[in-house]
Amino acid sequence: MENLLLFFAILLLASILISKISDKFGIPALLVFLGVGMLAGSEGLLGVHFDNQIIAQNVGMLALIFILYAGGLDTNFSSIKPVFSRGLTLATIGVILTAFAVAPMAKILLGFSWLESLLLGAVISSTDAAAVFAILRAKKISLKNNLAPLIEFESGSNDPMAIFLTMNIIQIISISQIPSPVDWLSVLGMQFGIGIALGYLFGLALPSIFNRLRLSNWGMYPVFSMAWILLLYTLCFKIGGNGYLAVYIAGIFINKRDFVHKKNLIGFHDGIAWAMQIVVFLTLGLLVFPSQLPEIALMAFVLSLWLTFIARPVGVFVSLIGSKFNFNEKLFVSWVGLRGVVPIILATYTYVENIPNANIIFNIVFFMVLTSICMQGMSIGYAATKFNVRLDEVQEENAKVENSPILTYALRQYTINLGAKVIGKNLAEVSLPSEFLIILVKRKNEYLKPTGSYIFNEGDLLLVQCENHALYQDTIKALVG
């Protein structure tokens, strides 16, 4: 056990340190994680033999739960609201069209049956939000016309549809029976309906629970959150819903409300998501046998080109018909459809379910993900400039904001008097307007920095800043009355 822990500790540290260097050269971190895993694998420098697809699948499934949850927590609902319908169309119709567009070329090149070809298309149909935005942040690329929230929402929410397609096609191949369109749509509606409903309910409930629970140690809140999201996933799965969609929706609605230790909780889950991604890519890197890749390299490369230049654009352009996005913006959305951890995880399901040509499907998907990360991931900055979707004056605008006065109204003091409604409640629970800022609290002879867990006490002196005088009066009245 000590040797195993030492091995993974070294791999994790090596992956993180190498990714830090790779950022300077524009190499996506996910490519580094895969490379380290392959170097440590049975045909790599360390020669660690690993070919247990069931373990890889279980690791991937657990990781995907927390990766999607963290993606939801990082999603600002107000930013995706203007593009919600278009993003949802891309994440559903776009995924289906991409999968069906890949299938004919897969059948021609590989000689698969139509179902096996469609399975390959379904496995490779989803995009990776973490890969896209890690690159955009590393290169400090800002995008025009709500492109960033569109890509963010689509990438974070299209995994459930890819998972649904993959699992249903695997089931069809296994039982050799094709369901009727009505049955297929009813299953789709039930899975997504239950997933969205439970995700919404659990997402609304957690902030209220945190604001009233008042645990003695803040470290218990992340533990509660992890257990809560595992409960959501399992419950949703047990009653026939899509658990992956549920955890993503829950993350979005949890982020929508204020609650105690919110900032710390989001930071914690962001770290968990990165740890999960590294572990998954290391595991999948160990699972692949590099010597098997050359025999499928040419076919996989042609499929990658077909996916990038034909299948993905078909899904994007059809999904965005009638939208406000122009031709160049649609081209950019097509180009940033990076493939990541989800397709490789889904490819392991073909092994576990004993699907014909499972080994070929896994190796092709692995190669296509590598190609996508290298080809698209390393050219996002160039593509943003080439398609004229990049904001060139962001720094200038930021400077204007930074040089503008922070406070235009005088600060006000307010004392919590006996009988005030807020006494005994915490700051997050009160849900004050965003323009109404409590900057400092004086309690007796002690000065407190108010956070979400700060509880209003009688006699507290609040230092308040509010730009809107009418809003200030209304808020104070609501607090006292």
C-alpha cells in the first residue's frame, strides 16, 4: 500500500508541475496528464501493468459526478440565461446530430455495423468544458457576444445526452432489439425530466440547509455537500433519472443563491474536480497500450478530421439556426468542441458490456481525444483572432473600471436594535440586495469582517455602503420591520 500511495503521489505531483510548464507553451494540461499516465503504463518507462477496465470505468463514473457538479457550481446562471435555449439545443440536438454525422464515416473506414458506428459517434459526441476554459484562462482570451457563456453551458451540459445515447445504443446491441421511436423518446423524457426536477430541488434545498444548519466547523460543509450530491446521483439513478444531469443542474442552482462558506465550498469542489480529472486521465493513460495505436492511427486521424470539420459544424450550425450568432462565431463554436475525459470514460463501457470491436473503439476514441486536444486545444487563441471573436480592448476597459471611483455615496452606520427581524439570522440567510454592502461590523469593542456565516446580534453596529438611496431605505426598513 505504501508503494502504491508513493506511486500515485509522484504521478500527481509530476502531472501538476509539468502542466505548469506546459501552460507557457500553450499545451493543454489534459494532454500532459494523459502523457504522464502513458509513460507510467505497461509500455512506458515505469512499466506499471494495468488493464482493468471495470476499475477504470468506476473511477471515471465517480470522477464524472464531481466534475459535472463543480462545473455547475462554476456556472453563473445570470450569464447563461441569455443563451440558455441555444446552449440547451447544442447540448441535446447538437450532440445527436454530431453522433449521427460521425456514423457514416466510421462505417466506411472501419467496416463496422451501423449500430457500432453510431455507438462510436455517441461516445465521441460530447465536448469538454474544463479543457476549453482552462486554455481560454491561461491565454487570457475574452470572447464577444456571449460566446463564452454559450460554450460554457453547452460543454457542461452535453455530457448527459452523450451518456444517454451511448448507454441506449449499448443496450440495443446487447439485446439485439431496436426500440420504437415512441419508447426511445419516453425514456429520454423520463431520464431528463427526473434529472432536471431532482437537480432543481436539491439545488434549491442545499443553500437553505446550510444557512440554518450552522455546523461548528466549516470543514463539515464540504463533507455534507459531497454526501448530498452522491445522494442526489444515487436517488436519481434508482428512480430512472439521469444522475449526471441532476448533479450539474443542482450545481447551477446552488451557485444561484448565497449561503454560508459559499466561496470556500466552490473553491473546494473546484480542487476536487481537478483532482478527479488528473486521476481519471492518469488511470486512462495507464489503461491504453501505445503499441496498439499505430494500426488505427490513420483511420482515427481521418475520423478526427471528419468530426472537426464536418460532424461538429453540422451539429452547431443546425442547432444555431435563427440565432443572433454570425457565421464566424458559429465557426468558432464548432472549432472549440474539444474532446476530453468523458468520451474515454464512455469508451470503457464497451469493454465492460462485451461489445464487439470494443478494443478498436477504445483505441480510436483515445486517439481522437489526443488529436482534438493537440489540434484544437493549441490553436484556440489563433482561431479566436482569425474568426474575429476576440475582445482586443479588454485590458483598456478593465483599466477604466479600476480607475473609476469605488464609492460615490457616503458610508452609513446602522445599529441592530432590539426586536429587529435579522437577530439570530446569518448574513447569507437574509439575502440582501447585491448593491447593499455590509463592509464592517462593530460588536462591543471588537471589529468583525462580515461573511455569509456572520449572525446578526442586538447592538451590532454595521458600516453599510449602498449606491441607491431608495434601496438603502427599503432594505433597512425590511431588516427592522
